[in-house]
Amino acid sequence: MFLLNHRLLFPDVEKADEDGLLAVGGDLSPERLLLAYKNGIFPWFNEDSMILWWSPDPRMVLFPEKVKISKSMAQVMKSNKFRITWNTEFEKVINACSAVIRKGQHGTWITPEMKSAYLKLHQMGIAKSIEVWENDLLVGGLYGIDLGNVFCGESMFSSTSNASKFAFICLAKELQQKKYKLIDCQVYTAHLESLGAEEIPRKQFMAILKE
């Protein structure tokens, strides 16, 4: 296990353990976070633990052109039920994501320290959000890190049925048009798989990231 200090560096991702845990400690400065994402590493930890840095193998990703749209979601996409905006309410989105109660998870990993760090990245134009509105209510959305050819998804929320799916599908369609390589979904969930995400070897993910 690698213990980070004030120096801006990470060990090679191949040194991560079988769960993907690579290092502990360090800080959440914009410089360190950007270095992490550019090297296939992300922070994920509970409120009462040290900062933990991960690079799992395999890696869950979505190639934008492979996004799956079910018949019911296709109907939602065609309707005027939802309206989407891009990067207009980042703070509201990250606050909503932090408030979501998730099965099997006690508390939130989106701590006040994490929020502050990602807000700084947002102000730098690196962290971005997608918002879903029903009438004038913010009912869903997601946020992540935009690396230019890869979008690293961090978290999503939905306060009404299908709102987060709507955000994810709209993101995939937009990134496909912009010729992004993939959306980094980090780790497997059945929900992400149902939307077309798949696991690929870390080496393949790193090769795409470095292009």
C-alpha cells in the first residue's frame, strides 16, 4: 500500500491490489485530482477514513456509440417530459448526488471536502454537470471530469423515475457526436450494464486514456 505525501505523484496503476486500491493519503487539490484522472485513478472513501485512491481492473466503461436505449426510455426521450441543460447548476447537482441514500452504503463519500475540491475543478472548466428538469424542478443529473476525449463519470441522482437515465443517455449521445472515446464508469453496476456499459481490461482503458 502506497502512502502519499505532499509530493504530486502516484505509483503505477499496475501496483493496485486485487480490489483496485492503489494508494492512501495525500490531498484533494485540483492539481492532484487532475493528475489522478489523467492516470486512470480516482478517489473514493467514506467520511471517517483517509483518502483512498483506486484504479480497478477490469474497468467499467461506456463506449458512447454502444449506449442502450430501451423501448420505454425511447418513448421518454421522444416526449417533452424532461428538459436538459449542460453545466449550468453544478453545485446543485453535486449537492443532490451527496444526499442520495444508496443501498448498502452508510453516509456519503461526497464529503464537504470532496464538494469543495470538485467545485474548484468546475471553476477551472474541468468538472462538468448535466441537469434534467421537469417543468422548473431539477429532478436528475450527473457530474464528472471532462478530459477532452474521455468523460469520467462521478455520480448521478434522480428524484423521479428515469431522470438519471435520461441524463446518462443524453451525455452519451452528445459525446458520440463530439467523438469522445468513452465514458469512464469506474466500477460495475447492473444499472450501468443495462445502459450499455461494459468491463474492459485496465490496460485497454489506460491505452485509450493516453491517446
